[in-house]
Amino acid sequence: MLTRSEAEALDAADPLAPLRAEFRLPEDVVYLDGNSLGALPAATPGRLDEVLWTEWGHDLITSWNRHGWIELPLRIGERIASLVGAAPGQVVVADSISVNLFKLLAAAVEARPGRGVVLAVDGEFPTDLYVAEGLCRLLGGRAELRSVRPEALAGSLDQRVAVVTLSHVDFRSGEVRDMAGLTEHAHHAGALVLWDLAHSAGVLEVELDRCAVDLAVGCGYKYLCGGPGAPAFLYVAGRHQELLANPLSGWMGHAEPFRFEPAYRPASGVARFLSGTPPILSLAALEVGVETVARAGPSALAAKARALTSAFVALVDHVPLELGLRLASPREPARRGGQVTLAHEHGYAVVQALIARGVIGDFREPGLIRFGFAPLTTRFVDVWDAATLLEEVLVTRSWDRPEHRRRARVT
Ligand SMILES: *Cc1c(COP(=O)(O)O)cnc(C)c1O
């Protein structure tokens, strides 16, 4: 079993270890929730200060040109493209995942006349289902959401399916889906595919172009460290861009917004999926996060995530079975994202007891304890400390207190 000094040795040999200094993390916390809110890059406060005082405060509206504010959505999109296996010109930063899902699913359904099914899997992240449901309601009888068990997905692909929407990494179990295989399967049935990269961009090797993916969305505030509520991104394969229409046809997606024409003319390329004015303060923070993460490169990030999750699984395997902990993530490292999920009957209280001891993970229904191992900010000693404290919380039953059972609004 891994000892703490062996964990220290792994940190000393870790090629990504120096990049941890690029983040601000509290000394007394083991942060295992970078999969929900990435840590603060050390350069973000200084950059925001500059945008506030110089760009906004002094240069005012001239900054749209002078400081390139207007280019930020596409500029950051290109940096994200390098993390998700996309050639230039296919990624843009905009809105939230929810809004981007709406825009892309609507465009996909419109582009597949005669097909009215949006196919998803049970247990998908709720907003993905809610948005698809809302879109179908809006379209009246034209479209319907069909959600099936993951095993039934391939068998449900028929000539009525317009688009399949799937998370690359399951947010509960951390299981990675077969992007290449499922995309090919959907194409064979004549459907488009939209992949949600919320739990893979910035932690796994994603190959959108090589897998011939049609559409994708992803998150700015998780592994990309863009800050709470950071804007999201979307990907539209070059071959589809001139054929798909943004239903939220706002002026920022117009071919020439500053001609103020009465009629909408879409921009060429992925920029047509912009809608309103981009949030510059949030984009400035996101740019620093993406730059910091992109410096590591996807293969080093993925290798470190696999090593961290494997070390954690090996330590948890030594926790006596009678303490009621069960691995709810795939055992094979290659089938796992950057997280490990454990099931426990009193999962919520266990997470609260760990947070009280400085180990921050999170809880998801039903009874699931999630630990995210963001590769740039998590050390092997953090893995060791977390596993050790987890066992201690279970052995001493310190989770069994009223204050640990009280549910907060955000879990
Ligand atoms: C985090 C997450 C989202 C978040 O959506 P927002 O609209 O950006 O809040 C969506 N889908 C998945 C799979 C997620 O993990």
C-alpha cells in the first residue's frame, strides 16, 4: 500500500508539479472538487485588475478595439480547440452549457427534416435533458426527447433520430463513453451527435476532429479554471457551419453587427453561434485559466489524472468492506475521467464530515461521494491524505452528527 513518503516521492518526480505554483490554493485544504469549480490561477487577480482599471476604467469603450475585447470569444475558443482536438475555426466561447445546448440542438433538429427524435441516455446531467425537453416543447409535435438506458443507446438509433446528445464523461460515475464508436454508430443511422465535454476538457485527451464529431459543448468553470459561472464553449465541425442556423440569432452572430442592418445575416463560421455581447470580465478570467491549463497539454493532463485516480482507488481498496464504501467508478483507469466516485449509505454526511476536516469533495444523489483530481492542482500527498481521512471518518463514525446531515442548497 502507498505510504505518505512514497506519495511525496511521486510528487517530486511529477513533471506537472511545478505548474501547481501557478494556482492559489489554501494551505490547510485538500481540494478535490476541481471537477466542479477549478482553482484560482495566480495570474487571474492581476489580469482582472488590469482589465478593470486600465481597459474599462481608463480606455473605456475604445477597449473593444484597442484591447481586442471583441476578439475574445474566438481567441479563447482557439486555445480551447487545442485541448479538445479541434483544428482552428471551430470553437467559440459563449453563454452557458445550457444555452449552448439549446442553440446546437435546435440547429441540429432543423438540419434533419423528417427526423424528430432527440436521443439521450437516462442519468444524463439534468440540464442537458431539461434543455432538450424545453426545446421539444417549443417545437410542438416536430420533435420529442427520447431517453434510454446507456446499454440501449446503439439499438435505439433509427431513421427517426435527428441528434444524439451525450456526456463524454458521466458526471456521477466518471465513466468515459466511447466517442469514436458512438459517433460512428450515430452517423451510420444518419443522425448528428452532440458531445458534452463538461468533465473532459482540460483533463482528458479529446479528439473531436479525429472522431468526426458534429457538435460539442463544454464548461469554463470546471477543469478550465475560468472562475465561478465562467462562460462555456461550443464546437461546430467546419463541414456543418454554413448549414446550421443559430435560433438565438442575436447581433453578435451577425455577419456585420456594426452595420446595424434590419435583417439577420449570419456570420460565416462558428461565430454565428454567438448571440449577445460577450462578458468581458468573465472572459478575461477564463482566458488566464485556459492559458494556464493549455500549457500542460492534454496528454500530460490525462496521464496525471489516471495516475492520481489509480492511486486513490488502490488506497480505498484497503478500507475494510464493513465500513460500507463501494467504488462507483469504473475500475480500469482508461475508462475513468478525472474523478473517482464512491457510494456510501450516508454519503452526504460523510462528505460534510470530510469538509469539516479540510478535504473538499462533493455529493451527488443517490448516495454518491465524488472526488475530482484536477491534474494541475492535486498532489499525490493530497490523494493519500484524503484516503486516510476518509477511512478515519468512517472508522470513528464522525459523520454521524446532526450538523453533517443538514442539507445546504448547494451540495
Ligand atoms: C457542469 C455541467 C453542466 C453545466 O451547465 P451550465 O449551463 O454551464 O451551468 C452541464 N452539463 C454537464 C454534463 C455538466 O457537468
